[in-house]
Amino acid sequence: MVVLTREQLEERLAALHQASLELVQDLSLDVVLQRIVQLAREQAGARYAALGVVDDSGKLTRFIPIGMTPEEIRKTGAPPVGKGMIGL
């Protein structure tokens, strides 16, 4: 179990509050999904993050990478197809 200091808890609550304010600025699906990925990346302290959206049949309908340049994305090849971790 991780015990947070009062300051760490206050920082996380402030970040969560800021995230909720940012999420409602533009409610188009693509913008909201991008913001979710960006905020998750920031909270995790990760360099990259991605979100895959699958339909009812398990087919990947959206793949949203954040923190990568267009060149880095191009170098990774074709986007995932909804198998592996994203499909789960």
C-alpha cells in the first residue's frame, strides 16, 4: 500500500480537478479521448501513452498515441488491429 503525504494528495486532487475542467471544454469525442490519454500520460509520468477503442466485435476503431512525434509514429509501422493487450 502506498501512503501519500498531504502535499502529494493535494497535488493529485488539484490535477484531477484541472483535468475535469479541461475535459469539458470541448466535448467532441476525438478531443475528449486525446485529453484523457494526455492526462493519463501526465499523471503516470510516462513519455508516451495510447488509447485503443474497439467496437463490439473487437475491431480497433480508433488508436490515439500521445507523446510521439509523427515521425516516431510512422516508424512504428501500422497501428494495432485490436489484438493483444488492446483487444483485451
